Amino acid sequence: MGLLQPRWRIGLYLALPEELDTGALIEVARRRGCGIYLPRIDSQPMARTMQFVRYSTRLPLNRFGIPEPIGPVLPSIHALDVIFVPLVGFDRRGTRLGMGGGYYDRALACTRARAMGRPLLVGLGYALQQLERIERAAHDVPLDMVITERSVIRCAGTRTAP
């Protein structure tokens, strides 16, 4: 299964120091002709929402010191074929622990039913972040797969292709 098909729209993130670096993945996606979209957090401190914007060379820092693109917001998250998400921990069922802000869970909430068949949700992390079992909260959006430096894990009970 190729996760970077030509002309696909790919949601990625620019890694923080403790996250798996996505620089090489961004370059491969560019070479394959993928549209690359990065998350942008709402500028209002209490809004706690995140949307995706096409990757650009202008990347000012947001209030958390994270580079974000400038430009129009992607009208629907369902326009993305694959979204690669950072994680702090994960289990084989696709339950993901993030940094605790809930931005990804809120942004991806509309994908739970998956009636439209996409986007595929792929966690990027390190094998040592795998936990035996994470208790899934009602608001948690499960991943379809996780890619680590050691393996590709297709998560139990989720679909595996867009």
C-alpha cells in the first residue's frame, strides 16, 4: 500500500524536538507530487481548534512556538487522503496519546464514522512509545496504522486503505 500516491493530499506536521522528524517524509511527498497540508491552530487562545492549510514557505511561529503555514484553510478534512499525526504513546488498537491539548481529536472527530472512506489516519512515532493498552476515551479518534522505525502496525478494528 502506497501512502504517498501522486496528487494525493497529505496532512503532515512539522516535528517538535521530541517528535519523529517529518522532513524526509515531506520531501518524498513533494517529489511524488502530493499536496502537503500542515495543521494551523486557531489564533484565539480559548478556541482550541486546528485546521489544515497548504504548506508554504512562510511559516510564522504560533503562540506555542510551532511553525504554521499562512493561507486559506482546507474546506474539509475529508479532502485529505492521509493524515500523519504525531504521538506520545499508542497501542495496537490505534488508541493514541498526544501532547494533551486534544487538537487532533477535535479536528479529526468528523472522521470517526469514515463514511467518506478517508482520510487514512497514520501515527508516526518510535517503537518504544508502544504501550500494551491505552484506555480509549469517548472523544479519542483511533488511528488506522502506526509507523515506527521498526515496523508498520495495522491497528486492530480499523480500515487499512483509503
